[in-house]
Amino acid sequence: MITADRLRELLSYDPATGIFRWRVDRGGKARAGTVAGVKARDGIHIRVDSENHSASRLAFLYMTGELPNGRLIQLDNNPFNLAWRNLHHAPGRAA
């Protein structure tokens, strides 16, 4: 399971834009400074240490130090808008 320290070691997150960027070269297209993640039907996913993660959940981990207990909802209903002000935590609901 990814930790906040490991996440911050590998990626930077801009809370104003919601964009993750690699801090380190990961091979292939994942070079330091490039935007991290791939678009899927349900949002952006980022592969870290051989595990796929929802970028919205990673944003929560990055900002709070903990994975959310429940669902994260984009207030504008745009699954690709990961700006911190756009993410709403619904604790206790199914993830």
C-alpha cells in the first residue's frame, strides 16, 4: 500500500490545477517533470510501484497524509478535474 511519503517522493501535486507530475524518471514516457497518469472512463489513474491508483485518491493522500475512508466526488462532476477545491470526501460510503 502506498504511503504519503512514498507518493511525495515520486510525484508532485498542484492543488490549484490538480495535476500530478513525476519527480523522478520512471522510464519510457514517465520522465521527471512530465504529467503523470492516464485517462480512463472513470477518471485519471496513476501506476505507482506496480499498482494502479485513482488520481483523486492520491490527491487526498498527498494533501492529508491518509487515504480516504469512503468516496471522493468531483463537485463539478468532471472526473478529470482533480483540483483540491473540487474534491469532496464522502466518508463512510463505498469506495
